[in-house]
Amino acid sequence: MPWSEVETAERYDEWERADGYATLRVREHPDGSYVVRLDRLEQAPDGREYRRERVGDREHAEEVVTEWKRTFDLPEE
């Protein structure tokens, strides 16, 4: 199931899974580190999940996003 980038006026990047039940977000901290967050709703077919990881730079944040997109993807029906 594909992920698509969500337009936001906020200071973070966000992606939503096609079923609408999971989002990924990356935001920068004032100290230059990044936080990657996964939020999957309780109503999701694969159940509730919340993860948060703080990393040192944008490159590592993008690696976490790529890994989590793959890990928390659902097969298309």
C-alpha cells in the first residue's frame, strides 16, 4: 500500500499510508537533531502502533522513514 506525502503548513514533513490509518512524520529539533514518529490508529487492520526515534541528522531520519514505510506497509488488495 503506497505512502503519499501530506502537504502541511507546519514545520515538519509527513506521509500518510493509502488506507489513512498510519502516518509518518519527521521534524527538526532546535539542536539540529531529528525526530521520526510513526502513528498507526487503533482502527488500522494491523492494529495500533506508535514509535518515536530521535536521530542526529536528516540523512539518518530519511533512512528511518524508508525502513518504517517498508515495515508498516500493507499489501494491496
